[in-house]
Amino acid sequence: MTVNVHVIPHTHWDREWYFTTSRSRIYLMKSVMDILDTLETDERFHYFMLDAQASLLDDYLKWRPEDENRIKKLVTAKRLIIGPWYTQTDQLVISGESIVRNLQYGIERCQQFGHVMKVGYVPDSFGQSAQMPQIYQGFGIVDTAFWRGVSDHMTNHTEFNWRGADGSEVFAVNLPFGYYYGGNIPEKDEELQAFLSEKIGALQAKATTKNVYFPNGFDQAPIRKNLPDLLEKANELDEHHYQISSLEDYIAAVKKERTSFDTLQGELIHAKHMRIHKSIFSTRADLKILNNQIENYLVNVMEPILTISYSLGHDYPHDTVRDIWYLMFENAAHDSIGGCNSDTTNQDVFFRYKQAKEIAENLVDLHMRLIAIRLQTEQEITFTLFNTLPSKRSEVIEVETFITERPFTLKDANGRTLHYTVKSKTDVTDYVLAQQISLNPSKEVYMPKQVWKAVLIIEAIDLPSVGYTQVSMVFDESSESVWEQTEGRVIENTYYRIAANDNGSLEITDKQTGRTFSEQMIFEDNGDDGDSYNYSPPREDLYVSSKDISSAGITVSKSGLQEELTIQLHLTVPYDLKERSEQKVTTSLPITAKVALNKDDAVIRFHVDVDNHALDHRLRVLFDTGIASKVSLSDQQFGTIERPTELTQELEWWSNEHWEEKPITIEPMQSFVALRDEAYGVTLLTDCVREYQITGEDYTTIAYTLFRCFGKMGKENLLYRPGRASGEKIVETPDAQLQGALSFSFGMHYSQEAVSEGHLAQLAKRYSTPVQFYGRADFLNGRLIFSFRDEEEDLQSTYSLLDIETDGAILSALKKEEHGTGIVIRLFNPYLTRQTAASINSSSLQHGETANLGETPEGHILKAQHGSLQIEPLTPCQVQTYIVKKK
């Protein structure tokens, strides 16, 4: 049968990998110049696809701005195919908001050039998230094309429908042999004929119609200028019809010929034909932690505070925010966030995180200050507490600020006394007072005799939703609850009693039920014979467990607001894989774990410091829940997902069919993982590494990865990944051994009430959204924090922009809309089987409508009722955007 071979000229452009962005941009100049010249001079070269990422054109135009009109002309004519992404993002470990903004900014940028390809093209992401169909549909994208994650056990066709977690569907094209399948077309007749016969025959066997997708390109591939000549020759030599085509034209041809396709559902992570690198979630844990914490900060803290500030009359800095997101998008590319790069490249990744973090934190500092200096006060020192959650909250918080020699009491805006604890303090008198600058010599400024930089624990009460409240420091009284070291090994609060064992493990008792969990927080070390793509156990491994330690150092410190265990232990581990194979343990791995219980807090807070001087190993912390589990529950982008704890069928396929990569239950999450039964639930919360595995004989144990380390970018013949190396096997990565000090934080929650997805998602949102704090004092106004002139004190001491009443929906985004005066609110339903309802309450925002993920209004006006905007119930795992405005 004759088929239509749609030859798709393209390049898959890794902006960085075993090379740096600086190097690739130099070669991008040459590549794009050749593409422009070829398309302009050869009308037979109908199309060229620039890897669906608009950032490449921005990179190019920084150094060749004179070519902008040439690019616009070719893009408008739909010959140079760009978008919809800004960068080629990962899907499993990157947050939902990061993916949405990547598409939002990418589509907008492409439209400025004249056209955007409306196909979710992701040739090399390491697996496909179950929420991508909904995300694509949220931008009006109904088609996708990708390589990794599909096996014959799902479908043996290259075209199918893909249904996401919420039920959304898109038409999908699988590139079964990769995006480089037709990248090296030979030019001699005999070789060309044999090549086409083999390649097209394999595609034809999987095609659902007489159309096949034949990509002509590969990594950093230059344009094949003589491709039209080669295809003319192919049409003479072969029975099939060859044409330079586009992905959009190919999909249209398939849909025209056939309307019924197989349907696949959920996450696509099979590794039969292609690797998905399923344990890459913990590669370069140091960089992963930065990514995860900054992603959370941008959407949970920065954008809401900028929105509060905007509602009070300040400018919303769209361009600054976009630049921060652009830095994050560069690092969200599959290799960059994967960490599967050279050390030099990962140094660039780190620097972009550093820039993004510093800009975001200083932007927040500025806007908190703009608000704080407008609050009326008669006190020399005030604190302004910002709550960016959409509901009122009361909790114990820990902040860093300056205090003076005078005793003080903290009073909130209602005159209530707030208890506090000085947890630690450092004398900085000379430095701080020397920085003060008097911009108004006529104004009397309180100058303390002594200044300390202090860590305070504060009992915050009734913080307004999406707003702030002022706390005053009243001198010469004291509401301090003293921090002191005490005897014993036990800490407790309303919810828990925690006792430390001799080996440093914990006995945790849920005081609400009397249920005790033994030997919690076990540190487990084992070897890692993998590389930057995959964890893989050594053929001769040795596990070292803190359970076997005879005596850990244990101290207790406490006040009326917080009680804390400090546990110091030393694992003695093999130095490297050679010692591990010889069962030798010669290297100390010091671990300090601080376990804190805040007053009336249902989350146990852990902070772990490790001083790593061993090579090629993995460290996990284990919590045995006692809950035998066939599935785990964790969050994914805009929802939750259940995953099996055992892969019996997949392991059989792997063994019999020689899959590219072993199926394993090391899984990604966004911020929590839980095990639950009908009566109880145990949850781990984190803003650090997003990787877990459920282990134990009955799958009762949550094994949370702290870090893994390795010394090569790529290695051959791993136990979990046989065959060729992924990446470059000659590239050494000593930085990836993560030598020296490492820090991790996470929380645990034990409760008979913690069995619903909505409750767990709310816990995780609260955990990753700390109360923000700004300390105001005239003696600080100077070089230390940049000088400000006085502003009119015209704001009230408390303020709430809005609150959201809901029975489980989670706030995902709160920001000013990109092109308008409204405020964007994005909610999602974390439940797997039930709907959630919500209402937006605000005295100033009284008009609202639904919008798609790109902030285009959908025409559905929200019903206003008694000062509230009523929201239609959200279906399971649905995400919905709203734009609200003043009436």
C-alpha cells in the first residue's frame, strides 16, 4: 500500500546539556541563519519546525536583531513553525503553574512573530503527565506529539486519543522511534532505497492511516538544504509519496482519513521502546530543591503579595515577573531540570536559580515595605505579617529580624498580646547602626544602644486572608516565652507526643487516637551505581541503617510555643562503590535532625543537615506507617494521583520483552505523598526533593529520597538500565557527588482525619506557603536596606483583599491578569472522585468570569450573591481560571 510520507524538517535544540548555553547560542546563530536563507531562497522547502520553543528566537535576536522582520515574514507565512512552548519543559517534576506559564508566555511570544503552532510538541520529555491533556485544552490545543512513555501494551498505533486525569482528551501522535528517526537520510540511490524501505515499513506497521510521520532532524541538527532534491529522488525510487510537510498538516491528514482511534488514559511512563529515566527526580538534589522552593515561592508568595500591593495602588511589575519566569523556564527544560548535564552547565543552572530567587525575594521585600511604611503607628518598631492563603490562619511562625536591648511585648492590631520566643540572637550593633542614614535631620529617630539579629518564634493569631496585619513592639513589657534546653527525650503538643530512641529513631504517638508509630525517621544509605539519568543499585550493594546505631546524641529545647528535639548521629558507610562491594565501612556520614512541634500544629516539622564525604550513594529517610498499601497517593500538577506500589505485570514484560529500562516504583510528587486506609492516613509533606518510593514487605513504608550522588554523566549497562549509556559516558561530574553540607526539610502528619485528598492538599498548600514578615524601624533606614523617604500613613493596620470559601478546592494562582486590570484566581479540585464548590468573597471585587489557562475570557459570568461570586462545582482533578474585577 502506498503511503503519504510527511517529512518534517526540524531540529531538536537542547539549549544546554553536556555543553553550555553560551556554546549552543553561538551555533544557534549559524543554524538559524541557514534556516532563514534556505526558506527564503528555496520555495520547495515549504516548512521548518524550530523545536516548538520560542526562546530560541529570543536567543537569536539578542545578537541578530536585524533579522526580526525576516523571521516574522516566514512565521506569518507558516513556513518557519514555532511554539507553543517558551522552552521544552519537563512534565513530571515541574509544577503545574510553571508548565502553564511556559505555554502562556510561549504562545504570546509566538503570536508576536505572526503565528503559533497549536500542537503540544514535546519530543524528549521523560514521560507524560496525566494532566497534560487538560493543560493543552486550557490553551485551545487539541493535539500533541511526543516520543517517550508509550508501549505496545497500551496501543500498537502511532495515533490515538489521550484522556487526562480530569477526563479531558487530546489527539496524540507518538514518535515510536524518536525524533531523529529520519535524521540521516543517505544520498546514494541504493543506500537511500534500502533506508526508506526499512524506515517507512516500520512506521507503516504502526500507522492508523495511509499517512506516516517521518522526522528529519536530531539534536542541534542543521537544516538539510538539499532535502527537496533527496525527496524528489525518493519519489522516483520508492512506491510511497514523500513531501516536506508540517506537524499540523500531518495531523489534519490523519484526522481527515480516520475518526476513530484507541484511547489511552493517565500518566504515560512505560519504558519499553524508549527510556524515561524514572529516578531522575532526585538527580542533583541541590538544584531540584532550589527549583521546587522557588516555584512555590513565586506562586504562593510573590504573586499574591504583588497582587495585594496592586490592590492598594502600587504598580504590578509584569516585566520583572516575566523575567523571573523566563529564568525558571530555561531551567525547566528537560535536561536542565533533570540535572543530566556537565558540571559546568549545572553551574549555569544554579546561577539562574540564584538570580530568580534574589530578584523574587527582593521584589517581595520592596512591596511588603511599600505597604508597611503606609501603616499608621506610634511604635518605633513594627512587624507586618502577610498571609497569602485565601483563608484566615492562626499559627506559630519563625522569622528572622532585628531586636534591641529593651524588653518588649508584641501586640496585634486588636490589642491582643502575642507570645514570642527568642530562639537565637547575634549582636550586630556596630554594623547596623553604622548603616543608618538620616534623610530628614529634623525628624527624631529612635537609636537603640544595642541591636541583635534574632530568630523569633511568634504566635500569630487571625491573620487576614490574602492580606496583612500589623504587630507592634511595645517596649518595657515582655510577653516572651523563654527558650531553654531541658532534660529528657520527649517533646509534645496538642496533637503528638514524640520520644527519641537510643538510635535516634522516633516513637510518635497521635494523642487524638492513642495510636503509636514505632521506629519513625530511619535513615537508610545504600550504593548508587547510576548516572545523571538513573539511580541504579550496585551489583554488590551494602545497606547501612540508623536503626543499627547504638547511641545518638539527643537534646531537647522548648518554650511555650515550640518544642524541638535535636538528634545527632553518625552513619559509617563505604567511601565508594569499591568499598561497598567489599562490605567495608570507613567513612562517617554525620546527620543532624531537628524535629519541631509548634503549639497547636498538626504537622511535625523536620530539618535535616548532612555532611557528605562519601561517593556514589543514596540517602533516604523511612517512615513505617503500618498501613499495608496497594497504592500510594501523591499530588501531581493540579490534582492527585494514585500509583501502584508493586509493578508485577510490568516487571514480567520487562523480563520477557527486554524493555529499555526496568519498571520501578520510584515516583515523582509535587508536595506530598500519603498512605491511607478507611480509618487513618500518614502523610509526608515537602518543598525539597520530589521523589518517594513505597517499600516494605507489605508496602507500609514511605521512603523519601534526600539525595543521591554519582560521578559520571552517563554509564553503560546499569542493572536498572542495560545497554548503552544515556548522555556522554566520558563526561565526569564530580560536582554531582554533592560533597559537603546538605540541608533538607519536610513535614509529617498522622491523623484519622487525613484520609481525603482535599485535606491532604490543603495541608501541603499551607506547608509550602509560609507567613511572610516585614520588620519596620527607622533606625534600619539606610544603606542596610536602601533608604526610603517617609510616605503618608494612609493604610489601616489590617487588610484582606478577598477570601475563598471552599470544601476542598485549592488555590493555584493569584495574580494580576497579563493584559487588563483584573485579578486572576486559579483553583483546582484535588479529589479523585468528588466535586468541590467554592465562592470568592470580597468587598471590592464584585464582578467575575471564567477564563482559559491563557487568561482568555470564556464568557461564563460568575453569579454575584450577597457579596460573593459563586463558582460552579469543579469536577475531580479539574483546574479552572477566573478573572475578577471591581464592579
